Amino acid sequence: MKETIIALLDEALAALKQQGVLPADVAPTIKVDPTKDKAHGDYATNLALMLAKPAGKKPRDLAEALVAALPESPAVSSTEIAGPGFINFFAATDAIAQVVQQVLDAGDTFGRSLIGQGQKVQVEFVSANPTGPLHVGHGRGAAIGDSICRLLAATGYDVTREFYYNDAGAQISNLARSVQARAKGLGPDDPSWPEDGYRGGYIEDVAASYLAGETVDADDRHVTAKADADDLDAIREFAVAYLRREQDLDLKAFGVEFDVYFLESSLYDDGKVEATVAKLIDGGHTYEEDGALWLRTTDFGDDKDRVMRKRDGGYTYFLPDVAYHFDKWQRGFGQVINEQGADHHSTVTRVRAGLQALETGIPQGWPDYVLHQMVLVTRSGVEVKLSKRAGSYVTLRDLIDEVGRDATRYFLAARRADSQLTFDIDLARSQSNDNPVYYVQYAHARVCSVLRRAEADGKPFDHALAVASLAQLEADQEKALMNRLARFPEVVEHAAGNREPQQVAQYLQDLAADFHTCYNAVKVMVDDDAQRNARLALGLATRQVIRNGLDLLGVSAPEEM
């Protein structure tokens, strides 16, 4: 319907140009939006206000000229001019109802498109160091990152999901020394416990498994413990594998999978870090000072220059980050999206600056970033801070065990990434309309219940009769629901383009609200076969769109609740 109105306005513009009412070189972007108040029609445009100045006319006068130039269309029952020059469109019932047939015909593909044209895009998300269980912040990154991948795939992109993890460096050394201390019978309260060691109960689990000589199978590695408490290298290798497996299990319980696991150590093993340093030096963008090697990142928009190689010869985290992203570019990813916590904000400018300093044709502003804010978990209005297993934070598995995968995913993805999120465990567990995921899933289950009732009453859904009778969907609540269904493809496209899965979540809540309102106002199981089947078709279309939308968030669509 929206595209139909845009096409009609485009023809009206062409007519006004030919009449000399509008300059021939005017080429506006025609914007048509759904109205908030259905008393003002179904759709509205501010086109007359946009073009009043170049036309040299009052907006309302130009609006009258545009309406007069509109071609007749069976899709539009009437138009009206409102306020200073808005044009409101009232859609014909037949035209609105066609969306029901479109949804039923398209099924699981409704809302999908090919606008991505198969372009390669890589999304890196979670990327947690293998030093402990995944925490709630990782969970938010997983929910947002995976939903972005689903949205991009639904709009025609060739998506690669990537997990980058640090399997070397100080944090991994601290992990190995912590496990070794446990393996030797020490506890976190012992004076000889490593100063920066990890204290969670999971360290004891790792140590016990290591001493038992167990074998660990993670997605990307297979390690058998040597059971030697003095072999720190063997402990390090086993501990990383053990915790990678734990993270894999957490992510699988969350419905998240990856195509690529990229090891930081490979950047050193393959000489890519050294090659990056050499390229930056050859480009003349480095200098030595105080025994350290610096990169002039200020030449590329950073607020200060950055150290690449420290006085002791070790590299800062910044340098392997640049080497890693250069590797992404070399792998042919013209589009790269990094979903990370807001604590990575300071790395955005410096990584982009380092990539520009390589002078290899990487566009400015590459890669893209989606940064999420912290998550506050509450129960009974009080913050939940600790996990028995982790000892210092709430784990992702804690939430999944408490409220289930669906509620966890929905709640973590349903707010803008750059807004802080309070995860209310009590709300997520509740079976009430105040719980957004329950509210949406209940709408899906409610349609399933009506269809079961129709079967039980000997009045099963008749697809052919329903399609022939869609014009009977005349109630205001039915039209509002159909208009909402028609917006789904645009919501998906917009959410994908802006990397904002919360737009889908909000749409689903609005769709569920429209459905519940319609269901409560309009009786479905009427005696008239045509009207009953038309209303069943509207319910089926709603169920399909809810299912499609929930799938984009990685959330199930139950048939009974």
C-alpha cells in the first residue's frame, strides 16, 4: 500500500512539472508514513510542505494541486488535506486486505528481501576471553549480534559469524597460574594465590578435570590433560580448551553458533603482527620515543598518538587489533560489523586510525561498530550481583536457567544497544501482559487455539473461501491489524540497515497489541462461512508474521501456552 501511494504521488509530481507548477529539476524523496490516528486516514505525506518553497506556493495550495493531479486508483478510497498541508490517504478495504493473501502465500519468506544482493558481511560478536563463564554482558552481545546476523541474512546478505578470542597474553597467564594454584591445593585466600588470579568456583572445576587427565572437546580444539601440576604450559592449553567448551555450551543453550573462531595467537604465529608493524613503519607513520614504538594516530583523527610496541618489546592490544582487522579486509569483507561492549569505545578510533595508516584502500569509518551498554540484573527490585559459579558476576547460564532462553534473548535484544538495560527476572518469568515476550508469544498461541477450535467444531479453515472473502475484513480493528502486517517488510529492512534488532521487538509488541485488540472486538467463530474464514485468514497471517519476527530474534513461537 505504501509503495502504491508513493507511485501515485510520483505520477502527480510528473504531471505538475509538465504543467509548470513545479520546477522540472525538483526530485524529492517521497516520504509516506502510517498515521497514528486512524481518523486521519491510513497513510500520510508531508510532500506539499517539502515542495512549497521551490514551487513558490503555500503548502496547502500545493497539497490541493497534488491531490487534483493524483491518478485514480482502486487502492485509495479517498484523500484529505489536513493542517498546514499534510495529505492523508484512506486505503480501500480490498487493497488493505491483499496483505493477508501476500503473507499466506509467502509464508516463512514474508518480510525477507534481496536488497543485500549477496554482498559479503562479517559480524564479530561475543569474542569473550576464555578465562571464565560468559557473563550477562556477553549475553547481550550474543543476542544483539546474532539478531543482526539474522536480519542481514533475511535481507539478502552473505553473512559470516565470527568469534575472536585472546588465547595468549597476561589474562591467559593469570588463568593458567590460578588453575595451577588450585591443582596444588591452594585456595583464593592463600597468601601465595596469584595476585591477579581468578577466584571463581569454576577454577577449582578446571583444576580437578586437569588432574583427572580428562579430554576436552571444544568447537575449535581437542585437548587431553597431562595431569602434571608443574607443567604450566599444559595447564594453560587445557584451561583455555576447558573454558572454550564451557562457552560453547552456553552459546548453544542460547541458540548462537559461529562460522569462524579466530585465535589471536594465529596473528603472531602467521607473522601478521610483525607484517603490520613493518607496513606501518614503511609508511612513515611511526616514531620511537622513550624506548617505545608509537603510531601517529592523530594524523587520522585520534585524540593522541598510540604506543604499538612497549619498551619491554611486547605489543599493546591495539596492534593485534589492527592486524586482525586488516586480515578481515584481506579476506574480502567489504562490510564488517563489530558488536562489542561499550567499554571498547576507546578502541574504535584507534583501530580505524591504524587501518588508515596502512594505506591499503580501506574506507574511512571501516569497520562499523555496534556498542552495547551494561546490563543490571534485578530480582524483587534488588540488584543480583553474584553467581555461585563465577563468584563475581551473573553468568549468561544463570539467566537462561532462571527464565529460559526465549525470555533471555528477547529481553537482551529488545532495547537499543546504546541504552542501559535492567533485566527484571521477576518480569521475565511472569505470565502476564506486562511481560513483552509472553505477550507476543501468547498472540501466536491464541491463533493456534482458534484454529484448533475451528477444527473441533467441524469448521476447518477453507483457504480458497478465505481469499475470496477478504473484502469482508471491514472493521476498524481488522484494518489496523492489516496495516500493521503490511509494515513488516519495511521494519525488517530498516532494522537490518540500522543494525537495530530492537525495532523488530517493538514491532512485534505493537502487532500483538493490534491482534489482541482485534480479537477482543471482533468475533471470529461466526456462522457466516465467508466472514469466519476471512477472519481466520487474518489470524493465520498474524501468526505467520509473529513467527517470522520472533525467528529474527532467535525466539520460539509456541503453539500452546
